[in-house]
Amino acid sequence: MATPTQEEQHLHFVVFPFMAQGHMTLMIDIARLLAQRGVIITIITTPRNAARFKATLDRAMESGLSIRLLEFQFPCAEFGLPEGCESFDMLPSFSLALNFFQAANMLEKPVRKLFPELTPRPTCILSDVLLLYTLDIANQFQIPRIVFQGVCCFLLVCLHNLRISNVLDQVTSETEYFVMPNMPHEVEFTKCQIPQVLYENLKQFSEERKKADLESYGVIVNSFEEMEPEYVKEYKKTREDKVWCIGPVSLCNKEAMDKAQRGNKASVDEQQFLGWLDSQKPGTVIYACLGSISNVTPPQTIQLGLGLEASNRPFIWVIRGSDASNEVDNWISENGFEERTKGRGLVIRGWAPQVLILSHPAIGGFLTHCGWNSTIECISAGVPLITCPLFADQFANEKLAVQILEIGVRVGVDEPMRWGEEEKIGVLVKKEDVKEAIEKLMD
């Protein structure tokens, strides 16, 4: 009989990450974890996405891991996307979301053509749930397709229970609270806090995604049973027990270099902010970052900054590139913000190595949009949350963190910031809300 190691040497997983910063980062971590167990890995992606992770994958391959990249051109122009828009976080408007999903799934033809040439013969497809075409390829070549879900089991159970009940039919408005049916805990939602309910143009794609998901062999989830045991158990019931919680996958990044270069290149020298963090007392610094695909308006961004200033606590504030408009830049530099917070505040524009920052002992709280990657990375680091959800799965993640796990404090957002309608909505969180939440968490 072959030993496990011998068996693993014959395994060849073809990995299909969805083209978005957060999705790619997780799938690269999973690919490395599998390769460390002797599995041969082929990653299917596009040139710009491959470039983002080149340093990480080069180090992995230099260490002897069997990982290879296959790059395919992304059909931007064919689907009305800007040239070079190969990642979801590059979209100029959410109105192009469906175009992007459709473009991502048009890689089927070139991938299908190349698939028989892969050696050794692939034994499994590991696919992001948003790449529906991989089910057809798995069926054609008679290999299992395992879906990757980049969300928590709590949300997956919520969505399942909504599908098999008629509770939403009885809700008369987007802001009316209702109790999520058949849950281990009593949790209330509004209709507008549920992912995808707000976007009519995505309903058909969402239904097709659910169908492809259920027809797949099984599911892996970036979560762990000790954190949400009741919901892992409930979700397994919906998938005939073929659910494997493999998280937090970010923990595979042991070395400082892996943490620093996990994704995009940092917009500042990591030694600069690590030196600054080293000078702070343990558990005193607020880390504030609202994710890689949020479009926060300048007035809202300024209110967050004023709240951080009013807290009178040291902070690291990450401002996404698209949020750092001229208005915000002028306010930071010309209205005295930098001078007033000099020495106790550090502003990073663009991308920051979040896992590296959260793992530093000086961090005492994380002001977050509650994207699942950020939430589980924060939990892994043992850092409590200040929750400021914006859209998608983030309200569900907030409820898990604050109401069920009791490891966070709400800023007080009840309605989502609809992508593309940010200017209409205006300011959801004022500086007083931010200051009060920080004080409640830290005192």
C-alpha cells in the first residue's frame, strides 16, 4: 500500500482563483498549503493578477514547492471593461460587476483547450465559487470540483435558511428588521443587509452560482470549527457533510517577508511603520482600514480621520487609493490633520500588509469594514474589532463578531453603502460615532 506521501505526490490540483485581491490572496495561501503537503499545483489566472503575487510565488517555488502559473488574457474590451481591468477591485463602477463576472467566466474556452495537455493528469479542480465554468470542465474531464467559499459558515447558513423559507416575502421594506429563521442564535437582519438582495442585475448570475455550487463535490471554507461550531455543523447538513473548514489560511504566512508581501506591494517601507509600532506600548494602537474594494466618499473618509484624531490614541490609518482623492489629500496636508496627529498617527495610502500589522503586539483594536478576510485575520491575531460594515457579507460578519462571538463593538452602521450610489447616501458614520466606539473598546 502506498504511503500518504507517495499518494500525495500523484495529486495534481488545478486552482482557479477569482480575480479580486481578497480572493486571490486566499487561494494563493491555499495553494501553498497544498504544495507543502506534496501536491502539484497549477494556478489559472491573468497576467496582471500573476504579477501581483509574483514575489510570493517565486519564493514558494524557490523553496522547492511544485507550483506553476498559467496565464490567460482577460477579455476586457469584449465586455466593456477598461483596458487592464483584470481584477474586481480595479472596477471604476459597480455597474460593471456583471460584465466582470461574465468576462472572468469567458476563460473557459482557452482553459478547456489547454486542460488535456496538463501533466500529470489533473486529479481535482479547486475553484472559487464565482467561476461557474469550472464545473463544466470538471464534468468533461471527470474529476471532482471543490468550491472555495471565502465567507463564514454563519453567513452560508443564513443564505440557505432564507432560500428554503418565505420569510423575505413577509418583509415590507428594506430597513424592516426580521429574525433569521432556524438559527442556533436569535439574530436580526434587514433585507438591505443581506448580500445580493439589492442588485437586480446580479440575480440570475447568483442563481447560476448556487446551482453550480450544489452540483460540485464539496466545499472548503476559510473558517474553523472552534469559532463557529453550531454553524459549521448546520452548513455541513446542507452539503451532505462534504464541507471542510481549513482556516485561517493566513496563518500559513510564518515569515515576516511572507506577511509583508502577501498581495500588492506596500505603499510604504514596512521597516518605517514597524519601527513606529515598536515605539508604541502594547495594545494601544488602533489600526483602521476599510478594505480593498470599498469606495468611501471624501466626506466619510474625513469623518473617520476626525474620529481617529478625537480618540487621542495612536493609530495607523490605511486609505485606499481611490478614497485618497484630492479633497482628502488636501484635508490631510493643508487642514492641519498631519500636524495635529504627528507622532501618534501614521497614514498609509494604498495597500498595507495587514497580517503583518495585526500580528504586532502594539495593535489594540481594528476599525474594519468586516470583510471576511479582515475579520478572520483579526480574530487570528487576537485583536478585537470596531465594526463599520459597508456592503455584501459585511453586516453578517459584524453580527457574528459582535453578537455571537462578542469580540467587537459596533460603530453603528445599519444601512449599506451601495456601490455606485455613495454620493447619494452621504455620511453614514460621524466622528463622534468613531470616537465613542474606540473608547468603548479600549477603556
